[in-house]
Amino acid sequence: MGIIGSMQFFLFLALALAAFAVEVWALLHCLRQPAQAFSYAGKRTKNFWLIVLVVNVALGFVALPPFGPLSGSFLSIILVIPAAIYLTDVKPAVSGYGRGRRGGGGW
């Protein structure tokens, strides 16, 4: 493997690890939220999101290069999509439920 091949491998590894970190972050956030928050926010149920995100994290782990049988595929990058949907759409809607407002707002 030449220098370009090595650079490509490490770039892909960094992207796959970043995608996996986002997937784990989404799963951990979902686990901490009360189930009622999802219905109050008008989103799919907590169980739906837990199933999606657990499968997402499991496949993301298997797709990490060079560990899993799916390593080297773009699956590890594509799998960030459900986590990104959760983090950008569902997380803001359910984060405020079950807890009082923290802080004084602002930046």
C-alpha cells in the first residue's frame, strides 16, 4: 500500500469513527429520555427509536475498518443518517420534557 492508499485508509477510518461516535451519542441520548417525551413531542415512540439506533450502532460497529466483516464499505458512513435524523429532528423536540428549564437561556 502506497502513501496515497495509507492516507485514504486513515481518512476513511477517521470518518467511520466519527460516524460511529455520532451513532453512539444518539443512542445514549435516546436512552436517557422519558418515553412520554416522544409522544408529547409528536414523534415516533421511544421503542421505535431505540430499535433503530441499537441496530444502527451494531451495524456501525461491524462496519468499522479493519475490525468487522463489512469493514471498508461505505456502510459505516451511510449509517450515520438515522442518527443524524434523530439528533437534528427528535432530540431538540424531546430534550425539554420531564425536566425544568436549565440556565437562563441565551448563548
